[in-house]
Amino acid sequence: MNLSRRTFLRGSAAIASAALFNIVPARVLGQNAPSNRIAMAMIGVGGMGRGNMGSFLGIEDVSVRIVCDVNTKKMEDAKRHVDGHYKNADCLMIKDFRDVCTRDDIDAVMIATPDHWHAIIGIFAARHGKDIYGEKPFAHNLLEGRALVNAVRQHGRIWQTGSWQRSSGEMRRAVELVRNGRIGRISRMEVGLPSGGRGRPADPSAQVPPELDWDFWLGPAPFRPFQGVCDFDWRWVLEWGGGQLMDWVGHHADIAQWGIDRDTSGPISFEGYAPFEPDGIYDSPKTYRFTCRYTDGIEMTVADSSQVRGGTTWYGENGAWIWVDRGRYEASSPAIRDSKIEAGELRLRSPGHQRDFIACVKNRDTTLTPAEVAHRSASIGQLGQIAMLTGRKITWNPETEQIINDPAAAALLGRTPRSPWTLG
């Protein structure tokens, strides 16, 4: 039986299949032999997509075969970059993600589209046997997130979310100290995220650029005429993104939950305030603050960094605390900060975020930020947003994922995609 690597990756991660694949040892073909390289497609090649593409190009056992975007200029620029890297002209340009995901010569996809596309593309990719590296937030709304988790699980796919802070040394160090009890029992946490969020003013007279398929860009979101707001600034429009809150909750709140080992569950209540003051097309809050509580009484405040310190802070016993942000971590005492992780204690490792994904595609192990974890991190922001939109306390069951005794708030958990797009 000739079991190719691609055939194996398209199938389930069953032990029997893994055993067959492992008959050919790496020393025979070499780690980077063509049959051992992961063939990838990049879906969404602006902004974070371009950065992720560069990271995957730097991994020797990855082959970037396709770039996909509804903006032809971005596709052409991405193709030039890929072809320049490989010194050939082999990279394909395909506008429709469906035509990418149904190909037999692609093992995995990277998704870095605006938030409102994350779930539909991810579900389609999972159903067609692709492993997925997807940008955060995991999904635009909570119901889409659960549907995406279910699809990844049902089809046995590997998922890594772009919550790359889990692969950053200072983040892992801070979480190790918290999880290994250096500050005792955690009583509360603070998560500080950026404030602001406005871009160029909308222009009702703006014309759709010839390179952009505007209707396809909108996809499952409600239709609205093009007003010149698209690249990057889409995130300040709640129909497409979630403002600074949803842009960052998958980073610092993700680390907070990791620190208390709750990253497959979540809080049970949310309450807070944000001034929702539409400014032309933009309607995400520029400042915000909400508090959520867990079953054991731990309290987490999530707010813009004009109200709490940016990054993640855990508060423990006797005034002890640990704080971390990108590039550094601090503690209430040098003894805590410099504490040695002993044998038998929790140690966290990462070979690099994209590298971790590729390793898990090959060995079918769990990534650092799998679908369930990413969904739970995003849900903190989604539920906090609902509490602030309604102006009242939200009671949440993290096991059944239901808002208790508030039908109006529950209606905000999801929306019906614009036809012809569906989650099904």
C-alpha cells in the first residue's frame, strides 16, 4: 500500500494511519523531502495574513502553494513575494476560498480575513480535510465560534489560533509562576487592552476599487454600500469586527485564563459599561470596562489601558502579584520574579507559534491554542460586549453556553449570515 503524506493528512488522526505513515523514517527521506513538506494555502494576504505568510515561508518543511484574497492586487503582491522566496513562478492565485479548500494538493490553510469571515471559511476548510491556522479572534460571534469548534472536532482537524503570546517566553514564564503557586491562590485578575479605534472617515461617494470584489468581501455580513472603509479599519465596525476589545481579548485575556487553568471553560457573569457612540460608519467603543466572575469567586476586570495597566496581572495572597506584557514580566518581589521552576513543576515550551502548528499537523498532537481554547478566550470579549451593549449584568452558563433568563441578550450571541452564506 502506497500511503502518501497528503492522503494521511486528509484522513483522520487514527493510530493505525499514524503507524503506517511512520514506517518511513525521517532519516531516509529527510525532514524537508517533498513528501514530508506541508502544502499550505494563505487565505487573506493583507495585514496579519502577510505576516503569517512570511513566517510559514521561513519554515523549511512548509511549501506555500496558493495565495487567496478577494483583492487581486494583494494576491498579485503576495504571489510575487512567494515566488521570489522560492525562486520560481509556481504560486497560484485563487480568489474563492472554496476553490482552495476543495483541492487535494493542499494540506493546511492559513486564515487571516476580517473577523466576520473566520467561522464560515474555517468550517468549510475543516469539512474538506484541511488543518487550519486561524487568526484571532476565533470567530465574530459566540454561536459561530461554537459551530467552528464543533466542525474542527467532528472532522479531526488540527487548529492553531494566532494567539502567539503563548509562544512568547515572558508569557510562558509568568504563567508558570502563577500556575506553580508562587503567589498563592488567585483572587482577581486585570486585563488591560488598547483604547481608541477609528480610521479614515467614511466617504459615501467612494468607488469600489477595480481590484476589490466588495460583495465577496462583505460575504455573510449585512450588505452596505462601499464607503472607502475596508483595509484595517474594518475592525472598528461591529458588523465586521469587534473594536480593540475583540482585537486583543485573544491575547491578554487568553493569557489570564491560561494562568488560572480555565482556558476550556469561562466565567459565569459579566457586567460593565462602554459608551457606544457611533461616529459615521464606526460604532465600536473606544473605551470600555467590564468585570466577570468565575465559579470559585475569582474576578477578572477587562478594560482599556487608560483604566487598568496594559497586559495581564494576577493578584494572589498577601499582596503578591505577577504582571506580564509583551517583552517583560514583573512580580511583587524579586524572590517571586526570579523563582526557579523545580523538577516536577509545570513547564511550558514552544518551538515558535507557526512551527508548533506544523509539528502538530505532522504528529496530530494538540496545538498551543486549539479551537476550544481560542473559542473560550474570544467568548470573554463577546459576552463582555453583550453586557455593555445591554447595560445589564449577564448570567452565563459556560457548560451549556447559554445566557440565563435574558432572551434579548441571548439574541446577541449570533446572527443569521447574509444569503447565500451559511454555517451549515
